[in-house]
Amino acid sequence: MSVIIRRAVKEDCARMMELIHELAVYEKAPEQVTVDFDHFVQSGFGETPVWWAFVAEADGKVEGFALWYIRYSTWKGQRLYLEDLLVTEQMRGKGIGKLLFDELIEECKTKNYSGMMWQVLDWNEPAINFYKKYPYAKFDGEWMNCSINF
């Protein structure tokens, strides 16, 4: 199996949306995916993109992606915020997630970001164990998630 990690292009959006729905099912919240496809595409590939992504292609098919945006901390400066990291269920355990995550780390270093942040559900043991393989990953139980939905 040949795996290529590359920057996402507009033509990847349909497949990425399929994977987003797969992730939502895995996270037991498929009804919460309400983003419109055109809005998704415009947000990543319009005049002023607000997200970027790497995709993992295995034998010519996108089997995973990492989507991020830039967050600003008044204490730390620019930081990469990893919104989603997903590898299809049938391709997990083959090192694709590590390839994507390592590419994100390189992106941080290349762009001189002060770090990378992400969230993981407390019940998602496979993901938690994946992140624990990175000795410098820090799990912070102090901060609470807050949001307002419109």
C-alpha cells in the first residue's frame, strides 16, 4: 500500500465531507453535522480561507485527513488548532494517523507557530492512546469547553 500525505485541494472536499460524516457517526453525533457543502468548500478554498488540511491518499483514494485553522493566544501567539484528524475505520492501525500528525508538527515548525492544540473526547481511548505516544503531548483537565450555538 502506497500512502501519500499532501495538502488538500478543492476537489477533495466531497470525500472529506464523507469522512466528516463518518467521524460524526463514530462520535455518536451524526445529526450535529450541519455545515453546508458549499460553505465548507468556500471556507477552505474561497478568497479568504479559514481552514487548511492535509489528506492521506492510500492507493489513490483519500482515506484520512487532518483539518486545522490558526488560533491566536495573547500569551503564546499563533498556534495551529487541529479541528479533526480522521483515518477511515478500515485503514486505522496502518500508520496513516501518525503520518498526518507528524506532517502537522512540521507545519507548525515551518510556520513558526508556538504550538498545536486539539481536543479529544474523554471516552475515545484509541485516540487518547494515539496522542499519548507523543511524549510532549499534554492533556489538560483544567479548562472546560464552552460554546454558544446560533
